[in-house]
Amino acid sequence: MPPLDFRPRWRGYARAMARGSEPQGKGPARASLPTARPKAGRGCECPRCSDADRAASPSTPAPQNHAPVCNNECRSFGRSKIQQVHPLYLSHILLFSADVDAASAFYTDFLGLRLSDKSGSVIAFLHSPHGSDHHLIAFAKSSGPGLHHSAWCVPSIDAVGLGTQQMIEAGYDRGWGIGRHVLGSNYFRYVQDPWGSYAEYSYDIDFVDPRAPWPAADHPDEDSLYVWGPEVPTDFVTNHELRIA
């Protein structure tokens, strides 16, 4: 049996995540969002993004663009002015591991990362000692290796919602969210990729200041996923790469 080739589907998914795309899925066409050509070298082009946002990285606190104070006028930007959402930077990845404790020990003991939070031996989140998002890498329990998700910082809850809409209109409607995590505190939308893993739109994740220790803790199972949001998909923690292998 020849090896599976996901390259055509990956190209369409990546285009949609990075800069929007025409619908790729089956069924009736959806109305397209008004868009503008992205400027070279820039990230998100939504109306509330600044040049500083576009230069953001996980080594500094993530940008937070809030709605303006109400001044007896509408505070929401018009639908006619919606532009494409582009991630600002790669915030973190979560990998499957057959031994979460051993994986965490390797990255802390030999690479110098530090534990942010964990939930037993099921999931662990690690950050950089030099200042970083709540986690740069995380591990979740599985019977073998694999990628669960990559997370991409966006500067507002509007960007999470608009990114969700953008991916649905491009044909990628399977996923989870919008919701909010406990560990990391960020708002999220997970978009399922062509082979079952996810890309996450992430906003307002905790930042670990290098000048003060982070109060790492072992949390209850119910705090390992979310505070609020829709019901978790039945296959959300399935390692689809084991099936492919």
C-alpha cells in the first residue's frame, strides 16, 4: 500500500490558516469575508492590530487589543471592514507522549525549561526561564508519539472569532471552541487539520515573568482542559498519528 500523501490537503489548510482561502469543503458556497491584501512581513490585518502587535513574540507578553471605551457611539468595527486574521507568532505546541513525566524531566533537566503546571501524569506544560508564554511546549498522555496541536497567538477575542469564521468559510469547520482554558488562561478555538491534529487560535495566554517564580501546581483532571466552552469532541485527545502509522 503506498504511503498516504497529505500534501494537497495540508497546502489548502495552511493557506487558510495563514492568510484565508476560498472554500475548500463540500456543500453550498458561503459568502466570503471582505479582505485586503496583506502587507509584506506583517501578521494580523484586523482593524485593531498595530505594528507592535505584528512584531510580537512569545518572549514578551502577548498583545491584547480591547474594544474602545464607549463614547456614545458604536464600538464594534463594521462587517464591511472585516479583514483576514493572521497569527502573530507560534505560541506553543502540544505533543503526545507515552511517558509524560519522563518527557517533562528531559526538557527540564537537560534543556532548562521549567514546569508551569500539570495534571497528574496525564498532561504537563513547560515554559522558558527567560520569560515566555505559560507554555512553549506541553505533553499529553498517549500510547505513542504524535502532534496534538500547534497554537498561534492572535491579539483579541475578536480575532479568535473572526479566525474561526475564516476557517469555516474555507471549509474547515471541525474543531472545538470558542472557550477558555484554566491552565494558561487563554481563550481558544481549535481547528482540526487534514489528519486529525489541531491548530489553535490563542488569545490572552498567561506570561511567565523571568524575575519571579511561577507557582507551578498539580491540578485536578477537570481543570486540565477548560473553564467554559462547548462540549469537548469525543476524539479531541485521540492520537490520530498512531492510526496513520
